[in-house]
Amino acid sequence: MKIMFIGTSGVHHPLLAAYSFLNIAVQDLNDMPVFGNARLDAAGSPLYIGEDSRGNQVYTLGMGK
């Protein structure tokens, strides 16, 4: 199954939610390679974040205002 976290920007709060869902520990936002990358968000494509323990693929997507 594919799990998607959606927000106005796919590289901000949905990214934090996806990392939390996947239990990826982050000490600093700079530890997230795509956090705040507006260029990736502007592409309009879902961003693959990882896979959970059940094999579900996790994505984020920015939908704008």
C-alpha cells in the first residue's frame, strides 16, 4: 500500500509527519535531506520518504493553498 502525507507544502509539515510515522529519529531539521527544498516541492510530484515495517511505501505531497 502507498501512504501519502499531504499538506500545502510536501517538504515541511507532511515531511515531519512522515518521519514520525516511520519512526525516523531527527535531532535537527537539517538531518532531513529534503526539508524545505522548494525546488522539489515545485515539481508537483510525490516525494518518496521510505518504507514502513509492513512494506507500505510512504510519500509526501504539497498541494498548495
